[in-house]
Amino acid sequence: MKNNGFIFDLDGTLIDSLTDIALCSNIVLKEFNLPTHEIATYKYFVGGGAEVLVNNAVPKDSTEELNRKVLERFKEVYDQELHDNTKPYDGIYDLLDLLHENEIKVAVLSNKPHEFTIKYVDEFFPKYSNILEVHGSKEHVPKKPHPSAAIEIANALNLECENIYFVGDSDVDMQTAKNSNMKAVGVSWGFRGPKELIENGADHIVETPIDIFKLLK
């Protein structure tokens, strides 16, 4: 069991952050007199990082200059807001407790900007000493689904890629797992849904967080 490890996506997998992402984005869109979107629509905007989110949220005929300004402002607003609606999904703490008790190595890999990824892991999961690596989007590192960050994490954990379960809620996560030669685990409670996960190569679809631990048995 200790030869296995887990890499988790963050948003839509460990934490439900959609409402706050949508609210912050809509605040910025209003500032620029651009159309806003329903919260549910943002399920299809997220997953590729802040730049992809903004590109999806602004009108298709927007200029690169406008997109850059909206992106900069979104990062400012997202960093300032309290995020009262963001919280771990039900059962996540139970799962992490089990992984911690069994000394299973854990990492987090997100396309969310690195500073925000660190912030949320520190805020919600500070007691888990087995969370050994936390990586968000960095300027000179390719984003998921490129395998470089996932493979870097595997090396840091001193685990073989084929012994790692990559857990996420989107096509990007399943593709990252496949590109990295890891086991692709799709969560049914996230922003997308089982159909997208299966179409993108999920080896397992789990209905609850505890089902993730059961993969080790």
C-alpha cells in the first residue's frame, strides 16, 4: 500500500470553489462592462487555469489587451475576497484522515495559480503531514494536461508513475494521468461529470471520497 500515492486536483475534486470563482469573475466582468454568466456556466470555464477561465468568460471578439487586463484584475479580486462559499466536499476529510493514518503519500496539482493553490491547501488541510507536494500553475512550467509537473511530483515522492492515482474531475485531469502513465481516477461530484471523464480515459469513476481509499485494497 505504501508503494502507492495520490495526486489530487484541487478545485472540483478536494474543494468546491465554483461559486466564489464565478462571483469574483462576474465582479470583474461588470467592472469592464462585459456580460456576466450564471454560476453553473462556470463549470465549463474552469480547469485550465485563470487565463483559460478569463478567455472563456469574456466575449469571443475581445482583444488580447482586454483579456490581459481582465486577467490581472481577476487575480486581484480573487486574492482579496473572503471566499465564504469555498469548502472541502463532504467526505474529503474522512478520506485524508485514512490516507494520513496509513502513511500514504499525497500531493496536490492544480492549474489554479500557485500562490492560490498553496493558500487553500494551507487553509483547509494544514494537519496532513503526508501532503508532501503542492503545485499550482507556475510561469515556466506547462499546465496540465502536460505531464511534466505530475512526473516532477512522482520523482519528489520517490514513487513510480504507474503506482500513483491521479484524481480529478475533468478531461484535463484524466489526460494528465494518461500522459504521465498514472492511474486516472474521475470523481463524480466535481464540475463536469462521468461522461467526460470516461471519454477521456478514466480508469475508475468514484462516487464518494472513501471510494478513493478503497482503490488501494
